[in-house]
Amino acid sequence: MVNVGSIPLSNGRRLPLLGLGTWLASDEAQLTNALRAAFDADYRYIDTAEIYANEQVVGAVLKEYIDAGKLKREDVFITTKLPFYGHDNPSYFIEQSLKKLQTDYIDLYLIHSPLPMKKINEGEAIPEGVTPFVRKSPGTGETVTLIPNLYPFIDTWRVLEKYYNDGKLKALGVSNFNEEQLQGLYDQATMKPQNIQVECHILFQQKSLFNLCKKLNITLTAYGPIGSPGRGAFLKGSSFVNASPMEHPLVKRLAQKYGKTPAQILIRQLMQRGISTIPKSTNPNRVRENFNVLDFEFTPEEMAEFEAITQKENTRIFLFDFALSHPWHPWRAEVEKILAQ
């Protein structure tokens, strides 16, 4: 088995530095083939979420490989996440994830967003004076109507802590929280957050957040590490930010030097920063290609060149602008500035 390296969580467990992301992987046959290619290539870290509507596919392929004697459950690190609309009932969604993944425990469970919401069912009245958010599910494509549900993070977290103490969740964390939200939860939590998953790539390096994470002994996972080239299938109109880390001149120059693809350059750079990264693909060849980043290493001078990419190029790709009026939107002022350009 190939060892991709790992970073320690605060409880002594280890988070692999490279895994497979599954956002927008809604075609079950495609994802099944991608997961098989990933396991065969020695990926041992799979990232999913309830809102991706594909946990059951991850569970089925994992069971297939375990039943065939190709893997043991402890060989594979699985991350999944509590949806926007699950903050006030996390037990239900944790149990559903365990069932769909066909596992007794989840290696890392994240609160997916600091935007707790309530789903409005068909025929249900929207409270007077409340502005609903209407969006398509990234997993099923169905249109859902949501309203803010200001359920305190710490109350949700207390339920996660119970499942952690019961051994069903082996590590806990959050996703898409800003620094203030992360620090606030950390200060109140008994079991401190062990990971935060956020957008991170060379055009949006998350330097300040990463420094806070190092101070608090929290690991960081990068989603969108190569710029999420397939995001146009979901993010449209003003939600689509035109930025491509793979087109950066430094990336192209180093790709030529090392005989690698731009995607491989971006993945390797994050790994050398000590950031876990989860590039998504359902193309088996691309899945294998993204894993082929262990046979080269950037020099300190080249890492410094990445570090020196200017603030002018600092570009957030994922805006969550559909919920811009939510009282707890993590980057409202920043997103409003981007949309005004």
C-alpha cells in the first residue's frame, strides 16, 4: 500500500494528506467506477456529505472491497458532514450516514456550514417577514426552499460530542466557518474541533485561517484545491467567479519542469504545506493521475514562490451567495464586494 503521508489530529488519530472528493458526483455508476479506481490506486481517504446524496454509493463500494478481502474498514478514512438543515437534529443525520455508509463509525464528522437552516416542505407556510433561500441540491438537483434556523453551534456540537464519546464519530470538525466562528466554537467545546474544511488553493491560500488552526491544533482540509473546474455545472450567473489556479504562470512553469499536470502541481503544493487535500473527479484516469504526486517535491525556493502570490490574486471561488442574507453568513462583506465588481 502506498503511503501518502498524514497529519496528526489532536486526539492522536491521523488524517491522510490526500483523498478523493465527491461533491457533484451524483451519477452512481460514474462514482462507483471512480471509487474502484481510487481504491485500486491506493486512495484511503474518501470525503462525502449528506447533501451530496452519494453516501450510499461510498458505502456500497467500501463494502464490496471489504467483502472481497481487498480492504479492512480501518484501512479507509471516511469524512461526511451534517447538512445545513440538520443543526437541530444531528442524531438523525448521523444515524442515516452510518446506515448509508454501512459502517459502525465515521472517521471525521463535520458541521458542513455555519448557516443552519430549516427546510420548508411543499405546502408549508413561510413565516411572515422571513426571506427564504431557494437553491438546487448539489446531490439530487431538486429545488429546495430553506429559511434561517438560528440554532446555536454549541448545542449541535454537544450532540456530536456524545457520538464521539460513544465511539461512533472518531473525530469532529467544521466546514466553511470563518475564524471568529471557529474560535467561538472552540472556546465553548469540551471536545475541541480537530479539523476545518474550507476552500483553499494558490489563489486563495487561507493564510490567516491556517495560522489560527496551527495555534489551536486544528488540521485543515482543502476543497477545490485545483479550482473546481467542474463547478460551472452548479455555480452559475453571479455565483460563478472566473478564476483558474491551473492557469497560473507559476503552475504552468513547474508543470513543465517536473513533467506533471497543473492539477498535480496544485495538489502537491498543498500537501507540502501540511494541508490535507481532496480533489474531486469521477474520471478514473483523472482519479489515478491526481494520486500520482508522490514522486517529486518542490524546493524551498519554489514553495516561497507560491507563498509570494500576491493578495491582488486572492480569489474566493465559493461564495454561498444564495444565503447572503443569512445572519450568520461567514463572509458577507467579502462576497458583497466580489458581487459588486
